[in-house]
Amino acid sequence: MFKLKPIKKALKPKIIQLALRFKHYNMADAIIIFSEARGGSTWLMELLKHIPGVIINWEPLHVNRGVVPKAYKLGWRPCILPDSTDTKHVTLFSKIFRFSVFNTWTTRYVFWKDLKHSKHVLTKFVRANQSLPWVVATYPELKHKPVFLLRHPIATCLSRLKTFEGVDAQNITTLTPAKKFDIPDCINNMRFIEHQHYIDSLQTQLEVEIAVWCVNNVDLITHKNQDTWYTLYYEDLVMHPEDSFQALLQGINIHLPQDILSRIDYRKPSSTNFYGNLKALPKHQLESFLNKLEADQLRRIQGVFDYFDLKVYSAFSAYPIKKT
């Protein structure tokens, strides 16, 4: 018997992409998330999806599945320097933020009901944090500040190792880097070269992951232009979701009616909660990594924090340290 369902499934992304070719989005209306992989960006994306007229542009910088030409050599952690005026980058990101370049991967969260009345292209990046200062300098017409989402580096890196490397956090102490840290073959990789000797001296794979996290985030936390983006701490969103989300909306110049805000389920797991391990209590969710690591491991990780002068997080606490 002839089955239509597989045909519909195959045709759906093609038809959606065809429809997108007739849409015209304004750069000024773009909403952008910058985060680390496993940093909570999908959850935040799904919360921001409650904004009327939002359409999702999913990870367009993915090296293998995204929309960046290989010749650009942006790599897995793109860093475009703030004073760069390279026209090919300006053109590419302009197309990304206006959703005029796309493929099946980047449109995977686009649905028919989103297309007709869509206004805001919500682009989610992981690993592109080092390009954030360049984005705000290059596109001053953005009406909504980009969101810089931070999650504790230990929790982030443990989750990344488990999800993408198949590493069991309980056995992390036995893991050491198999070889020297490979400098990524990408543009502007000086930040890795500068710290290669130190990274090569680290004992465990987790420490290496955390060092790379620091390379890509520490300078942004104290950046002179940090007021041009909105910094959101994942831990605040977990502990005080309603207040944190409403403060975020105000900070990025978006108004949501109360009837929409009241319908948001802040404890709904994101679509990338692959292991179904959401704890009943937010506090237990955030502090769980402290029970997985020995005191000596935490001391070594604190040494990594100290080397990179990371002051907003401690290895011995699950919560950000903020100036009062």
C-alpha cells in the first residue's frame, strides 16, 4: 500500500525552506543567544520562543551541518576580532541573522505555524562567544541586545563530555589527555597558542575542557563593552525562573503580555535533556556536580580558574559569585 507519511516527512523541510525564500526579516528584529554547548541555550531558546513572531535559526555555525563555507575556516569556536571589517564575514552573519541563508539543519525547529506571522529570527549559537564583541560592534542596528548565557564551567563541561564524548563523570579521574592539546586550525587561534603549554600540563580531560571554556569566556565576563549585551546566569534562571526571565526580557527590550508569561512552564525539560535527569529541586540540580568530584579534583579545577583569573565562579560552589 502506498504510504504518504514518509513522503510528507521528506518534503516538509523542502517546502519550509521554499517558503523562507519569500520571507524578509529585518536585522533590527533579530534575537541572538551566545552560549557554550550544554550551557542551557536550548532551554533559553524554548523560553524565548514564547515571544510572538519568533522563528528559530538553529546553530548555523555548526562546522559540518551549518551554513559557513569551509574556506572561511571559522572552526568550532569562531573568533572574529572586534575591529575586523572582512566583508565576507559581515555578509555571512547579516544573512544568518535575517535567515536568508539556511538548510535542513538550521530550519529543524521551524514549523508551519511559525512562518506566516514570524518577525523575529532567534539565532542560537554555542561556541561562538568570542565573536560576540564583533557582532555588537558590526551590527549597531540590533534593537535587542544579544544574550550571553553563562553556566558553571564544571557543570557545563561534565555535561559536554558525557553527551558528546561518552565520558562517564564517575570515572573522570582516570581520564588524561591522550595527546597534547591540538591547536584548532581556524582563524584567530592565537588565544589557544598562548595557553597551549599550560593546557598540556593539565592532568584530566575535564581540566582541559574547563581551560578551553575559560579561554572562550573569561575575557567576556569583564569586557569593557559588556553593557552592549545581556549577561544571564543559568543558575539564576534555574533558581528564580520567573524573575530572571522577566528581567531578561526587559534587558533586551522585549515586552511579553502577562497572559503569555503566566502560561510558561519553567520546569519543562528542554528538548536536549537527553538523559531525563532533571532533579525535582532546582538546588539539587545545580549542586549535583559537587557530589561527583573529589576534593583534590576541585582544588585542581580551582587552580585552572585562578590561572585564567576567573572570579565569577568557584570550584567549590555551584553558584555564581557576584559583586554587590
